[in-house]
Amino acid sequence: MEGVSFLILLLVFVCGILFNIIWGQLLGIGHGMVSFQNSVVDTLLMLTKNIQTTYEIQQLKYMHYEL
């Protein structure tokens, strides 16, 4: 009876370790995906601002040439 109880406790302990490893990997993947998504959004915003600034500069040049 004592041997079975010990084996069950050992099995539960090993399952807990495996669950902890898998949970840590999943959290790491999720964090990486969120970070990547945020960096893509920030990059697109920066690109949009640069395009808008270039367009405004071109408009100012055109207005200057008209004068």
C-alpha cells in the first residue's frame, strides 16, 4: 500500500513538472507574439508619419514654387 501511494505521488509530481514546463513555454510564445504584434503596429505608425511628413514637405515646396 505504501509503494502504490509513493508511485502515485511521484507520478503527480512529474506531471506537475511537465505542466509547469509546458505552461512556461506557452506563456513565452504568447508574450513573444504580443511583442511582435506591437512592434509591427509601431513600425507601421512610424512609416505612416514619415510618408505624411514627406507629403507635407512636397506640398510646401510646390506652394513655394507658385509664389
